[in-house]
Amino acid sequence: MRPETVALLAAGAGLLVVLLPGPWRVARNVITIVHEAGHALTALLAGRRLRGIRLHSDTSGLTLSRGRPDGPGMVCTALAGYPAPSLLGLGYAALLAAGVENGPLVVSAVLLTGVLVMVRNAYGVVSVLLTGAALAAVAWLASAPVQAAFAQAVTWLLLFGGLRPVGELQRKRRRGHVHDSDADLLGRLTATPGLFWVTVFGLVGIGALLLAGGWLLV
């Protein structure tokens, strides 16, 4: 099967997973892991002290770090969560387009290991271990073509899955159900409207999807 055909089928599967409530409920945990990993990695790069990550059964998460409550480091840390799945998907697409078909599996293993070290609640540990078990099963038991197809599917899940939470966030904000979101925190830190940051999250996700699609489908 041609690589473009595999990519197209994987894109269709990833889109269905994100659109269908049942599959999305499961896949949303993966997106949350990447979201919180984005916060955690950026906090470390910004010189903040990482205190831990918590993943919850409602697919929400929380990353705690210690440092200045404002300034560029805090802004970057707050900014990193929502774009993280889309940017990771874009990175995976770059690896696949370059012919490094096992690259996404290797990077995913490293990411999950890092998150597991910093998780501070039981559900989070179980969630990361189950995700890692699925990854390990594919890496150890599947043939090379199946691994390549799985890497494509994970890539598209991240690309599509990075967008849905942005829409969910804005719907909650519009209904007044959330006041402490990343967008609202960024708004307070930068004296800008929270909607501006929701728009930034969305544009990053759309841009990553379009760019990755150009690499994998054309």
C-alpha cells in the first residue's frame, strides 16, 4: 500500500476517533498527557521547578511548578499546554515525511517515561502505564508496516485531537463555566482578552494540521 494511502486511511481513522464520543473519551486521555507534558517541559526550560503532574478520570489534568507567578517564564509555561499535541503531531509528521517511521514510537516512549516520573496520583500512573503498554505492544509485537501505520494514526490523532479541546475550552468559557483556564491565566498575565489566546491555540492547531497534511498526503 502506498504511503499516501496509508496516511489518508490513518487521517480518516484519527478524525473519527476525535469526532465520535466513545473513542474520544479514551483518546482524550492521550491528548491530556501530551498537554500536561507540554506545560512540564516548558516549565523546566523556563527555569521553573516542576512539582508534579496530575491526570484525572474526567480527562482533565494539572501541572504544578514553582517559580515567579508572572513574567515570561510563567507566560511560556501557561501557553505550552494546548498547542503541545498539535506541535508534537507536526513533529511526528516531519519524521514520517523524512522516512523515519519508528521516530514517533521512540519519541512517545521517551515522553511517557518523563511524564510517569512526574505523575503524582494513582489515576495518572495507570493512564500513563496503559498508554505505554499499548505503545510497547505495537513496538515489540507488530510488523514494520503495522508500526508505520500505527505511527501515522498517532500522528493524526494528535493533529485532530489538538483542535477539539480548543473548541471545548471556548464553549465552556462562553457559558461561564471556567475562569481559571490556560487562556484566562494568559489573559491575566498579559492584560489581554482570554479569547485572544484561545484564537492563538486554534491557529497553531490549524496551521500544524495543514502543514502536516501537506507533508503526508501530497
